[in-house]
Amino acid sequence: MSEISFADFERVDIRVGTIIAAEPFPEARKPAVKLRIDFGAAIGVKKSSAQITKHYRIEELVGKQVAAVVNFPPRQIGPFMSEVLTLGFPDGDGSVVMIAPDKPVPNGGKLF
């Protein structure tokens, strides 16, 4: 993997937000969930499609804080426009485990 500069890293805007709504996304090619995430007053509420169906039930997602890239261009996923990239790591089987702070933090906080 090639190295990047710190300036390159600073261009990726990773913020924390709280999931305020979650619903199934049956139209997605791979199993996914539609999320609405509140990133605070400066960024607002954004939509995301996340392939998190193995480890998370819809009803337990609301209220969870997550990390997301908020400065990628929106991406059309089937009939849904995903505005942010919710971040996670693959488990041993390749299923996504979301990244989240281990203590509550204000929505919109920037990763540094």
C-alpha cells in the first residue's frame, strides 16, 4: 500500500453522528440498511446505505453513534442516494462491524 501525506489524511472528513432512523433496504444488491444519521447543526442529517445486516438489528440501531466520511460525493445505490460513507471493519467472515466511539461524544465531532 502506498503512503499518503498527513495533508491527504486531513482532506478526508470523518465525523461522528447518531443514527436517528433505520429501515430495511431490500432493493440493494447486497443486504443493507438505510440509515439517517444526525451529524449536528453544522452538517445536519445525512442518509447512508450500510451493509450491516449480520451484526445489527434494525430496532437496535436508533441512538447508536457511528463514524462516517461526510465529504465524499453522494452515491446512487439502487433507488437510494447515499450521502455519507458509514465506516466499519470486516469481522472474520467479512461482515461489517461499525466504528463507534466507546463513550458518547457530541454529534459532528471530527476525527483527528
